[in-house]
Amino acid sequence: MQGEILSVQAHDLYLRIFGPDSHPDSLTGLQVLLRCLVIFVVGLVLVRVGDRRSLSEKTAFDAIFIVLLGSILSRAINGSGPLLITILASVVLMLIHRCCAFAAYRSHRFGKLIKGEEVTIVRDGEIDWKAMKQKLVSKHDLQEDLRLSAATDDLDKIKVARLERSGDVSFIKKES
């Protein structure tokens, strides 16, 4: 009996502080602010515990994690999703991301499956047009990356250029 009273009191306190779940129109500005503060702290902890690399969106795998995490957490802020269940779902998402990242670390094949693989688009200054077309990299994109990353306009100075899993183009210059 006393446990039930404490449970009801805790639920009433929760409702006064955070407002009702799944009723966004019933939330006060202060309740939205408090939800925002809680979700900010939870999101920060999840990203810090999860993986710092995911913030830089190194691969589609990491970008999807960040987009999904933001989408899930936003539901708790605006009240369209239950606060505690949303936090739990976010923790589960982070654990799935970490497990997949660990599996990719342990298995090159699994890493290629979820993160993709690099593709050589230039070899000894010669463009591989088939690879460029397959990966939808235009000549102008390659030239821009050449200037920005390799600090040159001359493709003949490039030994190898690869479209990396992150979508960036990396260059290895020929030895002078």
C-alpha cells in the first residue's frame, strides 16, 4: 500500500516537472525547457559514451546514427514521445551502434558491409572514368578535391587518389 502511494506521488511529481507524455499541447514552456535540458545532457552522454567519430559523420553508418539519435531525442523534447521510453530507445540505439562498430573493427568483411570500401579513382595521374561514373564523382569534384586536399592543380603529380568510405577523396603524391 505504501509502495503504491510513493509510486503515485512519484508519477505526480514527474507530471508536474515534465508534463504529460504524448500531449505536446499540454506542456508549459518551463516543462519543454526542462525536457530540453534533460535531453541535452542525455544526448551529450550518449555521444560521448557512444563514439566521438560519429559526430564527424565519417561514414553513412555514423551519419545514420546521428540522424536517428536526433530524431528520437527530439520527440521527447516536444512531448510527442514518452520521455523515459525515448531515453531508453536512444540508449538502445547507441548500444546497437557500438556493437556494430565493434563488429566492424573485428571483422573486415562486416566493416565493408556497413561502412563500404574505398575506390581508386586515379592511378599514376590517369583518371579511372569507370570508377568515377560508378561513384558519381564528377571531374569538377575531383579537381576541387585535388586543389583543396593535395594543394595542386596537376593530376600528373598524383600517384593514387581514392574515394574513401567517408566520401572524401584522398591523394598520394608521386615522389619527386
